[in-house]
Amino acid sequence: MRTLLDRIEFSLNKLRPYLKREGGDIQIDHYDKATGILYVEMLGACKGCAFATSDITDSVEVLLMQEIPQITAVKLINAIDDGFRSLQQQLLHPKTIQKQKEGEKQKA
């Protein structure tokens, strides 16, 4: 009989080829049995990537929660901070930057 961590690794191995294609990987940090939360760390090019948090919630968490009922959530231990995420969102959305510039002109 496989252990819980073996089952998690088996599921993560389904995602690893996609992460490795981008130069990254994922590893288990720890599992909190009391809460059912699995903590993972992104490695390589995925570590610190602005999209790592959404990759966790949109794919890793969905797959693991579907395949392993004991898992209630998956959390990233090396997520980028919200200030950087906000900056990144602004850079990805030029209209946000334009609105900020217009607001600064109105204040002046």
C-alpha cells in the first residue's frame, strides 16, 4: 500500500513534464495532517515566477484535491509578495498605468 506522500508524488509526476519544459519543477515541503494542507515549493525557473501562485491553484491544487481526498488545499511556500504581484499586474495591463498617470495629472 502506498503512503500519502507516495500518492502525492505520483500525482505531481503527471505535472512535472510541463514544469520541466519551462525549466522548473515542484517539490513537497510538508503536509499538515490536521488541516489537510499540502505545502509545496517551486524550483528552477518556476521559483519566484509571477505565475507560480496561479499555477498552484489552477492546476496543482485541482489535480491533487481531485485525486487525493485528504488534501484540502495546496499552498506555495515561496510565493512572491503582493507588492511585486501588483506591479506585475500593472505592467501586464497598460490601461492601469494610463489610469494612474491620469490620476496623478488631476492631483497636480
